[in-house]
Amino acid sequence: MSDTNPGGLAKGLTPADLGKRNLSRNNLLFGLMQRMGLVEKVGSGIIRMKNAMQEWDLTEPIFDINDNWFTIIFNRSTKKWVVIIKNISPKKKDFSKLLSNINH
């Protein structure tokens, strides 16, 4: 699975900075979203993602970065996973049945 965003990294960031520094691409929009409570844990996404993948014994994602785009690639696991969802709300119970056994 991959996700591509146009525009590359924000000006001033390098691939080595991923998970260590954060810069917003649009300070005005970022400030507005932060004041509205739509931004949380600023700059922690890559670290949280890598930690979660390590916890589930998955390989780290691959980053493909240039001036025109930023792509993150997740490799499919060859392991069979049983997903356990704790504290499921009533609305999510039907969905949890679909996740009970996933083959990759």
C-alpha cells in the first residue's frame, strides 16, 4: 500500500529530518486548524507509525521523496494476523467481525 502527496517535503526539511523535525507548509492554515483543535500531536506521526509497526513485527515503511512528491510505501506482511479489538463500541462490533482473521 502506498500514499503519495504532491509537492515533496516542506521547504527546509530533508529526508533525514523525518520523525525528528516538523515544519508546516502553510503556517496560516496550520495555525487556524490548531486553534480549532483539529491538530494533535504535531510532528509525531512518523515516530508513532514506526513504533506501531515495530510492535506488530512489521517492516518499516519506505519513503520515496523528491521535489515533486512524497510517497510512503508499506510492504505487505506474509504473516497471518488475528486482530483483537478491545472496548469496541456497539457501532463497531459488526466491523470487528470482519477484522477477526486477516490473511496477507
